[in-house]
Amino acid sequence: MSDSVSDKESSFELVDDSNASDGELEQVPALSSKISMEASDDMEDRVMEPDQAVAHESMCQVLKSIIAPAKTPLTATDRISFLKVILFFQILACVALLALFCSIHIADKNIHRLEISARDKIIEELKNDKRYFQREISAKDEIIKLHPDLRSTKISATKLKEDQIIEELEKVKRDLQKVIDRAMKDRKDSFAKIKCLEDIPEELMDKWTPDESKFRGNKEFNQLFQGRPVFI
């Protein structure tokens, strides 16, 4: 019984945290309490062997080495290193912005150069068209100079055709007037021969009716017998 108690005391001495500083223990109060409770439970159940005690002590030392530097203040070297890292990233960002600006500027220059090239090409095509039309006009002027009477000949031919057409129309008009005059004269002579009803031509007698009301207001009938005596 005394051996088990001494083993428990030795095991408790192994997990004693008196060597650690108060600041280090304040960072992990829950962890230290948990470890101590688990250790006490295990001690009550069984006695730790020397190998297990060494492993437990090594684990405690590792935990202390991990937790202890959390409260370690930054040294001047650490601050300088940190500032160097920040400065490096700032320089890198500036270089990236400068590269972006240069790429935008180069792209703008390329677009401007392409626009100028396209404009020059259009101007050159317009100049070529102008020269072509000037050559066409010069060729036409040369043809007109070589044949000065060509236009006057065309005008004379057109005028001659118009005169011929007018003359033919005048001739047709005269012939038609002659036919009309001859017909009127023949009709007048035929009416002048009428002295009585027997002298009226058959074509007029076919249209004759005793009802004089049908002839009343008839201009042709009035013209035929106006001023002429009718013998009954």
C-alpha cells in the first residue's frame, strides 16, 4: 500500500508544473486542468510505469514549447523582416499596376495606329477614284475636240425629222380640209336642187315623218329648209 502511494506521489511530481511560469499557465488553464484530471484518474486506477512517465513528461515539455512562444514579444529583427515583407508586396503591387497601365497605353496606341492606317487607306482609294474619273473626263474632252461637229450633226438630224413630221401633218391636214370642203359643196348643191318634195333624196325621205314636232328644234332640219320655199 505504501508503494502505491509513493508511486502516485512520484507520478504527481512528474506532472508538477512548478517549473512553468505563471504567464504560460494562464494561456492554457483548461488544458492543464484537463491533463491533471486525466492523470489523477489514471493514477487511481493503475500505477504509471517509468517509460510512461518519461513519455508523459516529454509531452508536457512539447506542449510548453508550443504554448510559451505565444507571449514572446517581437524583436527588432522580426519587425524589420515583417516590414520587408510588407514593402515587398507593396512594390509588387506597384509593378503590377505599372504593367497594367503600360499595357493599356500600348493597346490605345495600337488602336490609334490602326485607325490612322484605315483612314489613310480610304483617302488613297478616294484619290485613285478621283484620278480615274479625271482620266475619263479628259478622254471624253479629247473625243469632243476631235469631232466638234458630232453634236451639231445629231441636232440637225433631229430637227430634220421633226420638220418632216410637221410637213406630213400639214399635208394630211390640207387633204382632209379639201375632202371636207368637197363634201360640203356637194351637200350644198344637192340641197339647192330641192324645189319640192319630189326633189328630196330618198335617204332624207326615209327619215321624214308627218309629225313635225319631232323636227321642231332640230338644227339640221332648220338649216335644210330655212330660207327656201317649199312648193306643195
